[in-house]
Amino acid sequence: MTYKEESSDKAKQKKLRHKKIKEIFDQDVVINSHATLISKLKNNFKVEQATISRDLRELGYVYDKNQGKYIPKRSVRKSSLLSEVNRLLVDSNAVVHTGVMEMVLIKSSAEYALLLSQKIEEYFEDNEDFKGALPHMNGYVAIYFHSKFKDRFLKELKALTKELDAKKRAES
């Protein structure tokens, strides 16, 4: 076998080995050591720890001490997430709203945040400047709208809170 043929064969083996390593990680198999990965590859490839170390580095995997396993580097994960976000944006026919946006936070209770955000969205659904009300697990509701809608929104919100204040005073 000539040097060129041997070099080409090694490159093919490396490519196949990298593909197999990616498949193993895609199956969510916990790889907590080089030995674990070597045992997963032993049926298909004759590899040493140095080879595995180099392959993991080339593929962008790092050992996370907190999780006790190999994971993709942050840049690799971000790239993967970016691809997924792009796919979701295309699949969902998403529209990006630009311009100056305002946000109002309303503090509610955790059990009412979801219901409150739904009712606020229903109330303002006919207004194209209103962008949404997002509930948070801590009880806050974030309400987003275009800045040109701010005065109208705050006026209507104030009217709603006056009604609530009047009811509270009447009850006490």
C-alpha cells in the first residue's frame, strides 16, 4: 500500500469514526470517560485513548465536570440551537416585529399569571399594536406593545385598576 493510499484510508476511517461518535452522542448516551467511548466503538474501530481525545476535541466535545460527562462546546450547542431556531421560524411562518417596543410588568400571583395574561390578550386582541402578554412562573405578567400605543394602553390599564381598587374598598 502506498503512502497516498494509506493516508486516504486513514482519512476515510477518521471520517467514519467521527460519524459514529456523533451518532453515539445523538442517541443521548452518557459518555463520562474515554474508556466508555472506546467500548462503544470497539466493534467497529480499533482506537486508543489518544485517538479518542483528539476526535472529541476535533468534534467540539468537552468534559463538563458538573454533569460528569462529555457535552458539545458552547459554540457547538449555540450553532445547533441557531439551526433549530431558524428551522422553527421558517416552519411557523414567524413574523419579526421591529420598532420601539414598550413593556409593562404586572405583579400578580403565580396561580393567576397565566389566566391574567390570557384575559389581557383577549381584551386587546383587536389592536395590532398590542404584541402579547407573557406569564412568568413567579407571578409577573409582561405585556408588550408598540410605544405609540403606550398612552392608550396605560389609560385602559389605569381604568381597570381603578375598578379593582373601588371593589377592594367596597369589600373592606
